[in-house]
Amino acid sequence: MIMRLVAYLIAITWAIYCYSNAYFFMPVYLGLHQFPKELTGILVGAFYAATTLVRPFGGFITERAGIKRTLIISAVSCICAATLKFFTLSFAPLLLIRILMGCSFGIFIVALTTYQSLVIPEESRGVAFAYISIGSLGCLATVVPLADLLLSYQCEKFYLSLPIISAFFCMILSIKLPPLPENVKKTTENQEWGTWGELYENTPFWRIAASNALFNLCDAANIYLPAFAIAMKLVPSSFSVAVAIGAFTVRTLGGKIFTIFPRYALAGPSLFTMALSLILSAYATNNALFFMCGLLFGAGMGYGYPAQLSLIGDLAPAKLRAKLSSLVHFCIDISWFLIPLYMGFATPHIGEVGAFKLLSIVCMISGILVTAMWSKYEKSKRAAKC
């Protein structure tokens, strides 16, 4: 039963991340229409700004409307927003469309993560989340290379169709969503949800926020990898496919590590590994080396991403998980909002390669800080038990 549920969650995770990751090539798409880099940075960042701002409301909506209804409505909204992109190439309408897309995507992810943290038993959570997050990798080996191929041949209409198809799958899978266990359903139906004050008092609130924000500072660099690779005369999909292979390998063959170590202990080292990969990729001289850097990045992300999401179920009781899910994704999206703005305004001054190298150094320092932060937390937990 648990494996069928995990397979279902892999599919819906794959579909929603295909929706967002197709737009990793939005800078390339806009470049075909001679958009200025500053405006491109604003349009790319608008999606993540919207997801950031809507996250706290995503938890509220999920609590009030129910998980399934929230998923269905936000999936339909994703379809409508993606379809509108066919009809304009003007900055102002595109900005509004990107905001609508971001709001829809952000609410969908909050509801989906809340569902995962409630439906997966604690004893299976680490390994299950590792497998579920394979869905987010599947798009790196499917929709991302496909987007790369379509735009390389300037098949723009087919490219714009990818997120619409992905959102349609999200809607179908949401309609057929398996029900919550009876003991959990009682909490959600009776609206026995905790308060933000309880979340602050009963969880390592600031550590979770900082850990997720800094981890995704590095992960968000993926948005500009295609533009960076093209500037270096490399094939963008050689990195993204390698990321999928690396992460898939560690999550399937090395998934037991989630049951050996506390999952928060994996956050810092995985971030450091990803940052090291980005620094090395800046010096890659051919696609083979670029591919190897992608494998290293995938290994770090393979452990880091499910470890970060597992914090929702590991460090909060059921009644606080919708709010903690909102917090986690709010912190994730701050990074995804800032990176496009940073790259958009830094690139004209220090170049795409220079901006990318500077970002990589900041990420490596962040990995050291996150490792130290969770080590201190572990020591305080042990001291409290003594």
C-alpha cells in the first residue's frame, strides 16, 4: 500500500515540477525575442516572487478549503495561466501572467507537501520522501532536455505547450488523490490546526527557515544554467540530465542513509557538495566535464532536497504541518526570486560566468554555516536529554 502511494506521489511531483522547470529555458526563449536581460530577470523572478508571497496564504487556504480541493483549483489555474502565454509577448501582460502562474504553483506545492507529510507514516518518511522527490528529478531528464531541443529548433509553440500538458496531468492526478488516513482526516476535517505562535514555540523555527533558504540559493542557480552553458559553448542538457542521474542514484541506492542519520544533519554537507559542483562547472572546458559536475550536483541535491522537506514531518506535530509547509516553501521561494534578479542585474557588469562564480562561492560559505547550525542543534538536543 505504501509503495503504491509513493508511486502516485512521484507522478504528481513529476507533473508539477515539469510545469515550473520548463521555464528554466525562459531566459533563452525571451532571448530569441531580444528581451533586455534586466526585463528577463524581472519576468523570471516574478514567478518566484509570487510563489514566495503566496506561501503563507497557501497554508491558510489548504486548511480552509481542504487539501484535495486546493490541489484541483490551483492546477486549473496553472493551466489557464500557461495558456495565456500564447497570446502575448509584451512585458506588462507577461508580468501579470508570471505572477498568476507563481501563485497557482505556490499554493499547489504547499497543499501537496502538507498531504505528503500527513499521509506518509513517520517510520517510512525519510526513505519515502527520497523516492517521492525522484519525481522532481524526472523533469530534469524529460521536460528540460525537451525544452532545450524545442528551442534549439525555435519550435516556440511546442515549447509553450509543455507546461499546459504538465498542469493538465496535475489536475487529473489531484482529482484521483488517495484519501488521508482516518486518524489524520479527523484533524483536517475538524480544522484542529495549530497557530503560528505554537509553530514558533514548538519547532526550531528559524533554523528550518535559514536551512531551506540557503539550500535553495544553490538549487535556484539551475534557472541560469542554460544561459551560462550557452555562454561557455556547452550543451545545457548535459548538466541537467547528469543531475537527474546523480540524484536518482543516491536516492535509490543510498536511501538508507536517511534512516541512519538525523535528516537535518544532511542539509549542510549536501549544500556544500552542490556549491562545489557549481564552482567546478564554471571551469568545465567540455561537455564530459560539465556532465561530471552535474553528477556531483545531483548527488548533493539527491540527499539535500528530501532531507529539507522531511523537516516538516520530523520537527512538527500534525496540526502544525500546513503552516510549517508554508514557511518552508516561503523560504525556498525567496531564493528562487532573488537569483533571477541578481543574475539579471549582475550579468551586464561582470558577465554571466563571473556572476555565476560569485554565486557559487556564496553557496559554499552557506553550506559551512548550515552544517554548523544543525551541529549546534544536535548538541543542544543531546544536552537536554542528559
